[in-house]
Amino acid sequence: MLPGLLRLKNPLSFQKAFRYGKPFFFGNIGSRIVFQTGNGRKIGFVVAKKMFHHAVDRNRVKRIFSEATHPLSDAFPEDASIVLFLRKRPEAVELSGFQNDIRGLIRAINMSFQSKKQV
């Protein structure tokens, strides 16, 4: 489980990140990132009601998201609010599948920000 210090909890922070954040996509997972100084790294998860109609299923997917993100959380950029979400309903909700997609997403995010730092 993702530690409480890394979780994005404030509804206004979720809204700000989801509305104004820079989008990144890889596989079935998408993300939006907003940089905020001094807050540290915060990660939140969103699962749409259209994909999983029952709250039990949405909560299960969020827990699996959290488990997949926890070992990789240090690779995300510092001082960023990050919202992860599903682009489409996965055929199977598996920890290994989410981890592979999150690794690819982190690579895309870091490559994008490294190229901007070099310019």
C-alpha cells in the first residue's frame, strides 16, 4: 500500500491536477501531473464509474494501483501532484500488468522532463 505521506487526498488538489495537469499515457494507464513547490510528491488514483459500476470493484482496482505504484514511487518527479487513471477497462486487473504500464509511464514522464531541462 502506498504510504499516507505520498497519497494525494485533498479534493482541490485532485481537481487541479486532473484539470490543469500535463497528460501522459502508456498502455491502459494515463496520468496528469502538476508541479507544486514545497508539497513533495503526492500520488492519487481515479477509477471511473463507467468502467467499474460497483464501488467494491473500483476500490479493488485502486488498491492494486497503490500496490503497483508503491515500489516505483521514488521514480516519479519530486514536488509534483500526480493523478493516475485508467484509459480503458483492462481485460484482467493484475498487479504485474499495472506495474509494467507504470514503469513505461514513468519512463515517458522522465524523458519528457529531461529533454526540457537540457534545452
